[in-house]
Amino acid sequence: YMSLSTQIMDTMKEAMKAKDTVALEALRAIKSELLLAQTASGSKEEISEADEIKILQKLVKMRKDSAEIYTTQNRPDLAEPELAQIAVIEQFLPAQLSEAEVEAIVSKIIAETGASGIASMGKVMGLASAQIGGQAEGKTISAIVKKLLV
């Protein structure tokens, strides 16, 4: 398994050669977030893969939110680079599950735990998030949990 930092460095070298400014910007953002996380944990060790995934998802979410705002303001010129950066960041995320796949996992958890009603939301969310890991956004998971529990 090649660490995320190493993958980022390699990809940055390629982006520099290609003079791909959008990719470079996205990669630098990932790199600085990883450094921050490592410094915050005060450890010399690499941060866990789960934490790396959380960081990547956070960066994607921030860009999605910005792109959405720009799109509502009718500024495709500003939304475009945000979306392009999302594509760069998502290369490092595990393959994303489709909504149908997430729904199948959540249904199974509900069936296994006998959860029902919105009161069980937290429990089901916890189990689903643990099982799905970085393969779907929290927002997607919670929307599906809500839909199936009601």
C-alpha cells in the first residue's frame, strides 16, 4: 500500500510537468491538510487511512459547496475549477458506492438490528458509516437511513 502522501507527491510531479494548475491546486490542498492532521496528532507516524479518507471527503465537500454557491450565482467560470479539483481529489478516494449499493447495506443493517423509527437513526448511521467507510458521503448515507427508517 502506497501512502497517500507518496501518491500525492508523485501526482504533483506529473501535474507540474503537465503544467496542470487546477490539479496542482487540489493536490497542494490535500498535502497541506495531511500535514495539518499529522501535526495535530503530534505523531511522527502516518495518519490512518480512515483519517486520510475523512480529509479527502472534507476537501471534496468544501469544493462541492463552493461550486454549488457559484452555480446559483450564475458564475460557471468560478464553479468550473472547483468541480475540476473535485475530480482530482476523488482519484484518491476509494471507489464510491452507488445509492442503490448504500441502500442495500443500510437495509441489511436495519434488518439485522431490528431498528425502526427515527429514534434508531444514530445507531444505524454509526453502523452504516463504519461499514461503508469512505465509499459514500455522510450526507448520502444519512439521507438513505432517514428514508428507510421512516
